[in-house]
Amino acid sequence: MDKIKKILITKQGKKFYVRDMDKDFHTQYGFVKKEDLKKIKDETVLKTNTHKEFAIFSPFFADLYRKIKRDAQIIPLKDVGLIIAETGINKNSKIIDAGSGSGALACFLAHLCKEVVTYEIREDFIEIVKKNIEFLGLKNIKIKNKDVYSGIDEKDIDLVVLDLPEPWKAITNAKKALKVGGFLVSYSPSIPQTMDFVNEIHKNTNFVHVKTSEIIEREWEVEERKVRPKSRGIGHSGFISFCRRI
Ligand code: SAH
């Protein structure tokens, strides 16, 4: 994946991603000449040949993150937000993530934390994760081609996040990896998985279940006096269970 060099944005919020500054850049609103692209500084207003205006800026993590490759179902931002807020992870935190999938959650956490080790059993997914790590320029993620149900090698971990079909099978391994007080978070799309996971936690003397939540985000349209929820429905993603290692 080529690196994104600049972002063009219309006043209506439509974004375009410039990867090659040595070529004219074409959009549905006409094109910007490569000579104009080269001259830009932040705060330059660019005009296409049809006089459409774009503001321009260099990409932030949030811009790049939206463009990563996604083959497995990635965890949505609303749910990433809850995990970060509830666990209070920071630049000193060490995290285990399993399974990697497209590496979306692992990459977001690595952007904020000291170190992430992500476990994945499928080699085709590992290739996608590698590409995403490189695209985002992250240096603090390790990928392990290993079944997390068979063991976690790391110790002294602040947070273990599970996003896989049978999370209860990783509880004993998470216990060995986590610091006392550390968080075990499990993300499951369906209630039977959530139920089996939390019931196992209830039986386990090394964990307490803190809470299980679902985040419902409703986006609104705000245009002149047309101010109302967007008509697209609220999709379902997953239930998030938070536990502490004791
Ligand atoms: N959280 C990820 C998506 C995870 S999808 C993201 O945000 O991108 C679930 C992944 O778990 C799949 O890629 C699957 O191959 C992997 N997986 C399933 N069982 C596993 C196991 N026992 N150990 C490691 N990875 C596993």
C-alpha cells in the first residue's frame, strides 16, 4: 500500500487521499495539477480545473486508520473507545491481543501504548496485519502465529483483549500473563459466547467480572434546519465484557 501523503477535503467534508505527489490528482470535481500539489503548504486552498476548492492537510493517525485493509470483521471505533476508556491504558501499558484479524484493534492500541503482541492462527490474516502495521508506521507491535488457547508467552501484561470465537478457552492463559489488577476484555458478537465467557469467569477464582456493555452510537445529520438522526439504521457489532485479574 502506498503511503498517503496529503489529504484534500471539501467544505462539505468529502475527503480525498493523495498518494503520489508527482502526478495530477483527479477527483469527481475535476483535477489538481501536480505543479499545484507540489507548491502546497498546510493552509493552502487548492483549486481544481473546474474551480472546486479543497483544503489540505497532512494525515493524522485517525485519517490513515480509516484506510487500513480490512478482511476480517474489524472492531468499530465506538467499541475501541470503550475499551480504552474503561481500562485507562496509556504509554506504559503492555497488551496482548487475540486474534489479530485485520489488526485493527491491535494497531489502535499500539498507537497509544508501549507494546502490543497480537496472536493469530491464520497466515493469510497475518499478511494483512503486517501491511497495516507498515502502512500506519507502527514499530511496537509483534505478530505471533500462535493459537492463543494453547498459551500466552508474555508476562506482566496490563490488558489482554480477546476477539475470537471461544474466548473462555483463553482465560487460564490470560491469568498467567496478566499483572494482578490487569484487565481481561472479551469482545463477542453474540450473547451465547458472552454468556459462556462470563459464566467461566464467575467460576474462576482469579478473575472478577466488572461489567458487560454494548455501545449504541447514533449519528446525526446536521444541515441547515434538517437536524435529525441519519436514516441508516444502527447496526450491531458486539458485546464487551470487562474483567479484572485478582
Ligand atoms: N479484533 C480484530 C478482528 C478479530 S477477527 C480487528 O479489529 O481487526 C478474529 C480473528 O481471530 C480471526 O482472524 C481468527 O483467525 C482469529 N482466531 C480465531 N481463533 C484463534 C485462536 N485460537 N488464536 C489466535 N487467533 C485466533
